[in-house]
Amino acid sequence: MAYVITQRCCNDASCVPECPVDCIRPTPDQREFAQTEQLYIDPDTCIDCGACVDACPVEAIFAEEDLTASLARYRDMNAAWFQRHPLEANFDAIAVPPRPSKDLGTLRVAIVGAGPAACYAAEELLRRADVEVEMIDRLPTPYGLVRAGVAPDHQGTKGVAKMFESAFRRDTLQYYLNVEVGKHISHDELLAHHHAVIYAVGAATDRHLGVPGEDLPGSHSATEFVAWYNGHPDFADREFDLSGERVVLVGNGNVALDVARVLTTDPDELAKTDIADHALEALRRSNVREVVVLGRRGPLQAAYSSPEFLALGYMKNVDIVVDPAELDLDPVSQAALDDPEIEPSVQLKYQLAKEYAAKEPNPDRRRIVFRYLASPTAVLGAGKVEAVEIARNELVVENGREVARSTGETETLPTGLILRSIGYRGTAVADVPFDEQSGTIPNDQGRVLNGAAPVPGVYVSGWIKRGPRGVIGSNRVDAQETVEQLIADFISGALTAPTGDRAALQALLAERQPELVGREGWKSIDAAERSAGKAAGRPRVKFTSLSDMLKAAQD
């Protein structure tokens, strides 16, 4: 019997060093790691010890014999990956990084942001050095997209927060929540109180379609909708028109699939999760029967991962609809599919699409309809969204890359709600260099750059560093790279010693922000939400307003 990694895999690679026979791939130092959808266990090498199970922060690893029907296919997916990538020993690739000498004193680091990128950076610092870490976030709650981005029906994925809670119990890490850099404290003041500052602020805005009518009422970003149903206080008062029977989602990445699931799942099922109460009430009143997911390229190039696409097929009373005609491949895509070196995940995406296309939909069920080679060219309506004009695309090769190009053929699809899910984008941080084109802070392996020169003591991690790519666990390796540079600079003497200590910072922030929320305040918020959730048979019932959060923090 072997163990099998399944859908929840967060790619943070906690399991890799725990495996005594080195049979989990790809490892962080391998080229495939940056692109992989999940990690895999070689069934021929696994010795059934269970070490990986204990190390997995999101409970994604199961014994073969314990796989449920919805997870059974992962047995073959794990085996197929190793047929394509034969296992080779990787023990020599793991090196022990240097630890700063105690003679250097305590390293003081401020981390701006409290999401996964920030948490992985803090965890790595606590593991690597004698350090004091201050984690600063403008919201009264930590964990960023783990709390406000992960879909409520993916509770297992949120389990990574438990790992952070365990790592952050010591006073060596202090929370300064409900504190905004640039308002309550400046960049220069942070540097004055620390050897280094790591910006891990994520990518807070979204990309736009750039088509006529995009700003009509009824046209929103999926980012807003996700934050709304997850109870983010900045979005709790938003309203979305769910009175129509059809919603159009532009983009077919995993976020789009999350939104499609939430819109079509029975609200009684969502009521068992931590979805925001206002969203649950709205979804109970919803008339939505069909969600159309538009992808500008073909089924082989779809942005969603094969595990998320596979999971849709196990939704209760929801049909996944694909027109068989949309699975006809262009010559380049067909050649790629026929290539024996094709990645199993890409092959699986196409196979799943064929399986969905072969099923006859039930008119009495809600449905998620996948449309490929389709791009919106205009949002139509008199004063509000009433339809979207869609152009049919074809794939052509330009400069060696396969790109989507309009054929000029269009159709009009009636709808009252359009949600664009075409990517996140970072925003500038005051007094820190920023690249407008990429929406990131320019850097070299995490060292922030001003032109070609590193900015002393300033670092970056997560999506604001690399762009909005990867899943939660991808931030672990990213943070390790950044912390490696920071510690190297500390050891070499390149970091300026702070002029203010921890007590001085506490006094400054207490004066500037009397409603500061520290560790105890967050614990009070967390306990109150969990208590309300327990009474309702849910993981937690979230506070969705700042005033309620701050009141709970003081109790």
C-alpha cells in the first residue's frame, strides 16, 4: 500500500524533507516545482510510513485504501507523474543554510502583510535566526487569502493557518494588526526600528477586460465577489445581482471555478462552512441556474488545475456541461496532445472535458458550462448589464507561442451579472520602488531593487515579488529564498542596526493607533468566531465589520 497526494495539496513541500525514502516530487529545487499543480508520491517507492501525512498542513495525503470515490483517481495521477518523470535520488540537493552567530545579536525584522507569504517568511526567520519579528497588517485579522480568498467549501485548505498558529506562539513574533503602513507608521520609521523590512502585501487589485461597457452596473471583478462571500470587511456591503438565471465568468482559472461552485452549490451545504452570513442569505434567494465560464484559449491551455476540474464532477445536483464541438483541437494542440512527453495533468484536463461532454445534462439541475476559445468583446445593456458579446477565437502560432486570435465571429449571451477573473495585480507601496508594467516590486531573489542597485534592508516576498502565480504553499519556497538573502546580508554586515527597539515601536504604534490589535486581541476575535460557529455547527461565524472585530478584540 502507498500514500497518495490529493486535491487539497498546497505545494508548500512540508512533506518533502520528512519522507525517509525521498519519494515525493517535484522538490523545491527542481525545475518542475514552479509549474506543478500538486506534489506526487511514487507508489513503487513509498514504504507506507505515514511521515508525510503528519507533515501535511492541509490533510491532503491519504492511504490508498482510504481514498473516497471522489479521490480515487489520484492514485493513477500520482503513478502517471512518475511514468513521465522517473524517480531519481535527491538527497544531495538538501543543504543546511548558515545560521547567524550569536555575536551579531538579535535580528529585528518587520513584515508588512499577514497572509501566507508573510507567514512563511516569519516561520523561516524564526527557524533560522535569533530574531524578533513584527507582523503588521491593516486588518484586525491575520492570514490574508487563507481567510478571505480560499473558497468556504475548501475548509481543508484553510488548515495551513493551524501550522502558522503553532509556529507563532512565542513572543518572538508580535502582531500589530489594524495598523496601516503609510498611515500609522512610515517606511522610514519601520527601517529605523528594524534591521530589515519584508513587504509581503500580495496583489490586492484585479486586471480589467478593456472592453466597452465593462463599467456597467452588474459587471464586477471575481476578486470582489470572493472577498464578499468570505466576509472581508472592505467588501461586506457589496451587492451582486443574483436575480437572473445566468452568470458569466470571464476567465477559467481556479478562482473562477471557486466562484462557479459557490454560485451553484446548495446553500444548505454552504451553511456548514465559514461563508459570510450575508452571502449565504443572498445565495438562498439566488435565481442563478447556469454559470458560463469563458476561456480565451482551448481546453488544453485552460488555466484551471486538473484537480479542481476533476472535483467539479462530484458536486451534488450540478451538471458540468461541455459542447463536444469545442473539443476539436487545432493542429498544434493535437500534436501536443499526441506527444508522448505531454504532462499528465494537461492530458487529464482534456480527458475530463471529454468525459463531461459525453454526459447528458439534466434540465432540472444547476449547471456550469465551459466555453473555450471565447473572449468578451463588449458588455451590453441600457444602464446595467443585460448581455455580453463574445468573439470566437482560433489558436495561431506567433513568435513560437500559441496565442488566441479573434475569428470575427461573434454571438450575444444574455446575462445580468458578469464577473471577470483574469488575474490579480499588485499596487505600489509608499516610498518603495514599483514596476507599473508587471504590478510587482522590482527585486533580485527578494532583495528590492532601485534600478540595478539593492535597497539596503528592504525585501519582498509573495505575489508582490513574483506576480500572482502559484498556490498558498508556493509562498514557502519563495519566502525561503527571500529570507536566505536577508540573513546573508545580516551576516555580512550589510544591514544597519536599528535605532529604536521593540519597546519604542510598541509605544509609537500605541500612540498612533489606539485601536491596535495584538496577539491577545486576535485570539479574542478568533475565539468569538469559533464559539459562534460551534453553536451553529460551523467552523466559525466570521465578523464582517471592523467595528465588530475591534469590539471582540477588547472582550
